[in-house]
Amino acid sequence: MLVRTRLSVMMFLQYFVWGAWFVTLSTYLSTKTVPGPAVAAEEGGQTVVRVFSDQFIGAAFGTAAIAAMIAPFFVGMIADRFFSTERLLFVLHVGGSAILYWLSGVVEPTVLYWGMIAYFLTYMPTLALTNSISFHHLDDPARQFPGIRVAGTIGWIVAGFLVGSLFIAGKSLFDPQQVGFRLVHPFGLPYTIEFGEKLAAVFKIESTAIPMQIAAVGQFVLGIFCLALPHTPPSRRESQSVSDVLGLDALALLKQWPFFVFVVGSFLICIPLQFYYTFTNQFLNELKVENAAAIQSYGQVSEIVFMLLMPLFFARLGVKWMMLVGMTAWAIRYVLFSYGDTGSGMWMLYVGLILHGICYDFFFVTGQIYVDNKAPGHVRAAAQGFIAFVTLGLGLFAGSIVSGRVVQNYATPDLVPPHNWHSIWLVPAAMAGVVMVLFAALFHDHGDGRPAHAVDLERSTRKPEEAPL
């Protein structure tokens, strides 16, 4: 098998695993119940109580952020020096699959929380390792890697369509009594894809632990497949220091006001961002949206489209306006979620999901480009590590705590749906709006982080009467 084919399969499975269970986790946790105190027969005879609170759900999603802050230490100080990459990936993925399958049966909050931290400590390092093994074996990484990486996005999309359309009558993936598949109006087209048994909505797997089991099987397969990857020996370079791992050498860049505003703004915008990653699937399912996880995958489709269009926008707009458009898209998305419904307002939910391409690409990818162009060569890698620590670590962790508390504050357990989603989504909308206004007022970078050829392109295409932004 060609090297690029093997790397593409690896990347497909890498993100299939994550997308198969993490998207629907809030729905599963929010619907998991155990028998409660017995009551009089006329009152129902038996009550049920939720196992996991909304605040816990937010904290559970924060475990990925915690591991994201720890993983660079493992990769930078140990993994790169002592282990071949493909064998390390094998160990991490096979071990992670065992932990994830075990987690599918855990119903004690404290055990689940620490178990998720243990799982993500095995998974998060593999994100960097799959990138590094790809760069190592590509002749022209700048040109070839995007094609490899897009296979990961496709893997996430496939996982969403599978989990969002699968119905299983049975307690486990390995003990199914009946299996059916139903995908209603994919991409708004007027037809339904259906085969297998016609099962009721109660058998949707999004609200069960089965997605975790699917992901565990997929991760085990990925672990075995990693042994077929091209051999990548350890670098044998000197161990990185804590300063190297955290990117502390890049702190000198904070003396520059534009870069300081960029870092603070990036941290703050990640707080409302976590509302989407944590609670969107639960929100859609509580509104009784069919194929919720599959519909969420439309966001990844738009991510691919806008990734292709980014060079055109970046050349014309520059960092400030690209990031402002991204922040505005987040605020608009949450407003659409707040007022959308499954009736005449369904279009709002679709648009809010499709905005993901702008939300993600215009913010995260633009930020990476800005850092790459602003940082001197000798601290460029440190600067990228530092901004990743600030956003994917600290920012999303703070967002997980805030989002869980906000959602719990607007719980309406005696009503349908059991949360006041209108009010919930207005909170991150307001937060994103405030950050956007502050960023617009405070971020001023006349070079705005674009490479010289991008600025030249803008000047060459600007009409004589146009003034620079």
C-alpha cells in the first residue's frame, strides 16, 4: 500500500474514533438514569433519577482540554526521543480502546471523570503523533499534507452519519437483537435512506453507550493498523524542557500589543466556543431533530469547503477581519440556535450548523497562520505550542466549566424540552459578541500577519478608488 494511502487511512480512522462518540456524549450523559426511590402506585410506582448533572457534563468535556495541556509534555519530552512513532501509536490506541470500552459501562460520575482523563491522556498525544509521522514521510508536506488531513475530516463526517442514523435494539453493540439504519432527507434532499429493521426513535443509539463501543472497536482497528505504517524511528534529539513544551520562549512576543490582544482574545473566544462542542447534540436531540449527529456533520462538510476558499479570503481581508468574521459567525450561530426550532425555524438550525466552516477555519486556522507569520523562525514552533495551550487547553477548559453551569442554571426538568435553550444560547452569543467588539477595538496590526505575497495580491487586485481596510 502506498505511503500516502496508509497515512490517509490512519488519519480517517483517527478522527472517525473521536467523532463517533464525543459528539453524542452529552446526549448519552443527560439521559442516563437509574431507578430512584419507590413511590405510591398511583404516582407511578418507581422513579428514575439522572446520574450525570449538566454541570458534570460540562466538566466531562473539559477532560479533553486537561489532557491537551498535558499531552505536549509526553510527546516533546519522552515520546520523540525513545519510541518509534508507529509502535507508540499502536500502544496508545490499543490501550485507549480498552479504556473507552470500559467507560461505556461506567455509571459513577467520579469514576467516569477520571476514566475520561485517563482515556484522553492516551488519545491526545496521538493527534500530534499522526501529524508528525505524516510530515516525516511526505516529500512535500506543505502541498501533500492538506490532502492527508482532509481524510480525517471525512472520517469525522462518516462517524456522524453512522451514529446519527443507526438504530439498535439491544443492550450492547455486541448483543444486538435488531438493527436498522434510517437517514432522513440527507443534505435537505427529498428522500430517505433506510434499510434493516424499522425501529422506533427510542432505539436511536445517540442516547446510549453504543457510540463509545463503536469508537472503541474503531480505535482497536486503528491501533493494529498503525503497525502497518512506515517505520519512523525516534529522533534521538535532546529532551525538550518544560519551557520548550509550553512554548514559553514565545512569551517575548506578548510585549507586542497586537500579539497580546490576539492571545487574550483567542483565550476569551474559546469560552463561548465550548458551548457548541459540549451541548449541541443534546440540544438537537431534546428538540427531537432526526439524525442529529448526522446533521451536525454538515458543519465538517462546510469546514472543507471554506478551507479551500481560505486563501482567497485571507489575501483580501487579513488576520483582523478574518478573525472578526469568525467571531461574528459564532455569535450569529448561537442566536440562530436560540430562535430555531424543528418547525418553521428549522432553517436556522441548519444555517447555524453550516456556519461551522467559517467559525472554525476563520478563527483557528487564521490564528495559526498569524502566529506562523509573526513569530521569528527560532521561536515559531514554541509560539504555535503556546497558542494551542492557551486555546485548546486553558480556553476550552474554562469554557467547559462555564457552559456546564449555564446549562444547569436553565434546566427545566418538568417541561419539554427539559432546558430553556433559548436563554442558554443567548449567553455564549453575548459572550462572543463582547469579545468580537473588544477585539475589533483593540487589535491593530498594520502588517496584520499576512505574508508579503498576500498583501501584494490585495494591492494588485484593488480598484483605484478602494482604500485599504
